[in-house]
Amino acid sequence: MLVADHISHTYATGVEALRDFSLRVPRGQFVTIVGPSGCGKSTLLRVLAGLIRPSAGEVWLDDERITQPSPRIGLMFQDAALLPWRTVEQNIRLPLELGDRAAIASRLGSLPESARDGQFAIDDLIQLVGLSGFEQAYPRELSGGMAQRVSLARALITRPPVLLLDEPFGALDAMTRESLTASVESILRTTRTTAVMVTHSITEAVFLADQIVVCSPRPGRVMGTVQVGLPRPRTWAMESWPEFGALVGRVRALLAHPGHPATS
């Protein structure tokens, strides 16, 4: 279980980003976080990742207190941050080269021995994110959307038990965004990866989540949660379901009335 226990954070500039924010993410669940711009959502992800030490509170992953980046937590942020001198395949492979080899080997142990160097997973991920034929391309030859697909594959290559995603598809066109969102849902459902994702899209939040957490304006606090009981696997055809629309409406109601915390 991933737990954020009464997290508060104030930057050196005096900006209070988070106030008494608590979150519990059971193993294998997908939690999405929505809220107004500037409410501390990205700060929260960086605290969960161990990139920021909070002013108050603690983060735990099972029995490990998170105070620095952990190989058990994968990251995908808005900026693809690809190394320009490495090809698509080489960028995806990078965590295998830099990570804790023993930890990675234990997570890849279910693969055939011939595939444990990551090549089998790289080939699969490149196909999954729609970059077949671009394995040897360099970042300068990719569109912004293609670069984000590389970033997604790189985040998944070590099969981390927890994946944090900060508005990863915001720069993509609508069709590509829907396709990748569906791919993420399928991958994480199959692997039972625990995930926390920040998004400004309410429909995307409903499509992916087991639970949606709605944040208040800054300083970010939990104003309410919405449990999503839609069956899996999910498809975008569900967007026309009355149940889907009702869930979207609940999230919008919480965002519209931030002074009235509620859980549904």
C-alpha cells in the first residue's frame, strides 16, 4: 500500500502548496487526482516519488518510508526529458542500465531467460505505444506525442510496482490520447501495478480510476473522493453510459463547491 500521511508542504518562497493531505492507495489500485491549476497536485506526486521532502507528514510504500527516489516507484511527467543523443530504443533501455540490477532482475524474473536483458519488454512496449519502425530514431525526429510515448515505455520498462503519472498525455492529440489512455488501463490492470495519476481531464480520470481524489484550490487538501465501480476492462464506448456520466457529474460537483468536502 502507498500511504501519504498528513502531508503539508510550503516552498522556500512562502507558497503553501499542500496542507494536511492524506492518501491511501491499496495495492493494484488506480487513483486519479483532479483539481484546479496550482492546487499542489504535481507537488504531491513529487513528494510521493521522494523528489521533495515535505514540510510535514510522511510517505510510506508498504514498510518503506519514502524520503528519496526509490527503484520501486516509476515516474512519468509532462516533459518527456529524452536524451537527445540516444535512440528511441536506447532511451527506453536507460533505466535498465542505471537502475538497481538486483531489484530489476527480481521484477523481470517471470520472463524467459533470453528476455531478461529487457529486449523482449522493449520490443513489446515499442509496439504497444505505437512506435514500431522508430526504434532507431532520435528525439529530434519525433513529434511531441511520440516523445511522450517513449517516456511512457521508459517508465514501464523495469515493471515498477508503483507508477506515478503527472498529466502525461496533455500534449497529445485527442485520438492518440484516448489510445494511450486505454493502453495504460490495460497494462496496469494486467500487471496489477499501483498507480497515481494527475489529470485535468475528468473523463480521463473516470475512465482510468478505481478512486478519484478531488483537491481544493491551493493549498491542496482532499475535498472529496469518488469511487468508480465501472467494470474492467474499460473501453471508451463506456463514455456514453449513464453511470459514466453520473461519475463525471459527481466530480464536477465537488470541483464547483470546494468549500463542502464530501465523499461518494
